[in-house]
Amino acid sequence: MHLDKQSTLEKDMTYVETRNWMSALDHQLTLDQISLPGTHDSGTQKAPAGPARTQNFGIYTQLNNGIRFLDIRVKANDSKLDPLSIFHGIVNCDISFADVLDDCQQFLSENPTETIVMLMNAATGNGNDIQVKFDEYIAQKKYQHLFYLGSRMPTLTAVQSKIVLLRRFPGNMGIDLSKGWKKNKTFTLTTPENQVFAIEDQYQEHDTRKKMAAVQASIDSAIAAPDDGVMHLTYNSISFSLLGHTPYQYAWGGGIGKISPKMNPGLAEFLRGKKKGNRFGIVVLDFYNNELGHIDNSVTELVISTNPGVALNNNANERDPIVNHKDHSYI
């Protein structure tokens, strides 16, 4: 009996939870060949509600909910053991880089099949001091083996239980994205090691119809050429508008004036129309699963579930509980 591609995909599925979904993947794949849900300005859960906060959950909970790409913005401080703080622009987010690493380390120790991709950037300035500060972390025994610091896209086998560093600050470790990142554009960036990134980051496009079109075009580009060797990175996030809308309102609605489409429900509707097995690349979200206190992990689960071989158990969020109320902030 002939089996079409869709039937074969369904037959070969492994049922997993959001905390360990990468265990179902072919670990000979490279990171650019799979679909990863991510968070934009991942460390902002404790920031004041409004323009600076883009997440309602802490890092550990994000990872348990299936997030595998973290966008970490740092600023140097005077501490010797913990010399980087998490900022969103000029806003101190009240957590340190060690807090982020400890959450990642705990999660990876509990789920050794998983990999985290971390894009690090200076919150302000040129970031010339960030590499020196970063070196102080990996010199500490507990973090010595936490990172993959190679300059090429690895296979999953090579990076199980590790954080893959993507670097936007000057330095000599990790995958180098420090030159060529364009402001508020869709663009292509090639690293010194000839690793190509296709990036949609139109964060100041406050017309959500135009922003959604850019997001859809970016994901469709990733789907069209699944073996192109390019890492596709799509930001579904929009920055604060002087007209009064916050990142949360762009994601889920609210505020003065109607937002249509809302970015997260609009993206979910778009992804539901795609076939199982399509590669989306990295899809980066604000407030990835929270609408006024109601848990809605649909966008994250849609990105995860498109990976060949992966099927999430029903009620996955109930099995991956919000860890505690301290790791959660409501708008």
C-alpha cells in the first residue's frame, strides 16, 4: 500500500511533552533544519508592565513550555561573579545573567535531550565589554561545559544539554552575528564562517497587517527551501508605539483603538494552514502563551509540532505546569 508523505510522518511520530520535545527529533539534523519557538527579550518577566515587558513567564517556565530560542540583552555591571545584568534598552529587568544560566542549566539537567539557542546582544551601546564579562562566566566551573561555542551550525547530537551561542556583540566565541544586522528590516546576514541567516526583524512596523505579511513571507521562505542551509529567524514581535500600544497589546489586543490582526492569534491561524513537516525556522514571540491570564500555548505548539516525528501529548501544558507564581507576571 502506498503511503503519502503525510501518512508516513504520522506513522513515525513520537509522543512527547513540551519540556522534552526535541527527544523525538533525528539528532543528525542541524539546527537550521528544524523549527524552534522562541521568545523576544526573553528576560523581561520582572520588568514593569508596559513598554519594556515582553514576557509574562521566567526563563525556566518558558523552557518547560517548549521555548528553545532565547533573546538575551545584557549590560555590564561591577560584580565579579555575576557581571552582566538583563536589560531591555535602558530598563533594568531585575535578573542577572547568572539567573538566566542557572535556569537553563537546571532545565537541561532535567531534560538532557534538549538544546537551547541563545542570541546575546548588548542592551545599549556597542557591546565591546560584553565578551570580557562573558568569559568570566565560562571560567566558572559550573558553567564551563554549558555552552557550545563553535562558529558553525551544529548537529543536534553535538549540542544536547548545551546552549548554542549566537553573538551580536564583538568577540571570538560562538556564531558571529555582530556585523550586518539591519535595523527594522528583513535581510540576509552571512557570518565570517559563511553561515547564512535570513532574518525578519521589522519591530517598528506598527501596522499589524504589514507586519503579519512580513512574518508570513519570512516563514514561507523557510518552508520553500528546507535544505538551503540557511537559518531562518522570524520575529513576530512589535515594539512599543508612541500611539500608545504596548508589545502585549500588539500580541493579543487591547488598548485604545482596534488592533487587527493581533499578532499571536494571527500567526496561529497562519500556521494551522501549513502541512506537518514544513520547516518554519526560528519563530520569535512576545507573550507567547498568555492572554489576560489564560494559558494559550497554541503558537508554540504549532511550531513544535511541525517538526517531523514530533507529536505533543494532549493537555501538554497541564503536564508542564507553570512552576510557581514567582515565575509569572500578569499584565
